[in-house]
Amino acid sequence: MQILVTFKNVDASDYLKSYLEEKLERLEKIMPHPGTADVVFQAEKLRKIVDVNLGGKGFDIHAREESGAWNEAIDLVVDKAKKQLIKSKEKIQSHRVEVYPPEPL
């Protein structure tokens, strides 16, 4: 998975990048196809906002969370994206048509 990280009003931190990559690796197992992740870290006064866009063949997920701490915001946004991926994957699988072989005469 390709991960693009952007920092707005925040100093770029290797710790945040590595923590995020560790969490997003878990989502990679659920994804139906390899994709990309665009992540924005944004700070507004006391709020820490993490915005994640996951895209790929057959899915487009957007999740946004805010919290008082970066670790908590990352955990919450990854959980939200995971739920959306699972729901999307189940929806795709439920629309598939099962084809049975013709019965012998």
C-alpha cells in the first residue's frame, strides 16, 4: 500500500508516520485489492484531527476523527476505516451471482 502523509499546522514526526503505518498494515489484509492511503494530520488549538482516504480498485473509503491525543485519533480513524472496508467488502460479495452447473437430463 502506498501511503502519502501530509501535516497541517503540525511538525512532521517520524513517530506518527511509523505508528500510522503499523496500524494501516492491518487494513491491508482486508482490502480486496492493493490501494493507496492519503492521510492528513491537522492540529486546531487543542484538537488533533486525522483524516484518512483509502482508494483502490472497487473501493473508496473516507474516515475522519478528532481527539486530544494523536495516538487515540489514529486508533479511532483506523477502526472507523476498518468497519467501512468490511461493510464494503460484504456488500460486494452479496451482489455476486452464483452460477450453478446445469442439471443433467
